[in-house]
Amino acid sequence: MEESNKEKNSENPLTKGWNSFIYNIQENFQNFQQALKDQTEKGIEDLKKNQEKVETFFLGVKEKWKDKLSEWNDEIKRKGIETKEQLEAGKQKIAQDFEKW
């Protein structure tokens, strides 16, 4: 009986150490899984927030381009009209000068 108690006592620290080792591995793995899950969820949230910012940015850029193109188009039309008016005025001046001559 003493020998079986000695065997249990000598096995006990080894078994206890092994069980503790396995338990720590499992616990650390679960912590790792939870950390990955939390990080993934945070990443998805950040992606959604950034997606809204990107969409807002590009909508703003689109509006600015639209306004700028409209402004340039109006300026080109205005310059075309001014040039046409200047051309007509030049023709009239030449016609008047020709008549005076």
C-alpha cells in the first residue's frame, strides 16, 4: 500500500504539471481566438466608418468638379461671345473706316 501511495505521489506532480500545461495552452488559445474576434469586429467597424468618409469625400470631389466644369463652360461661352462681339465690332470699324475713305 505504501508503494501505491508513493507511485500516486510521484505521478501526481507530473500529471498535475501536465494538466496545468494543457489547461494554460487551452486558455491562451481561447484568449487568442477572442482577441482575433475582437480585432476583426473592430476592423469591420473601422472599415464601415472609413467607407462612409471615402464616399463623402468622393461625393464632395464630384460636386466640386461639377461646379468647376460648369464655371469653365460658362467662362468659355462668355469668352466666345466676347470674341464674337469683338469680331463684329472690328468688322463694323473696318466698314466705317472704308466708307470714310
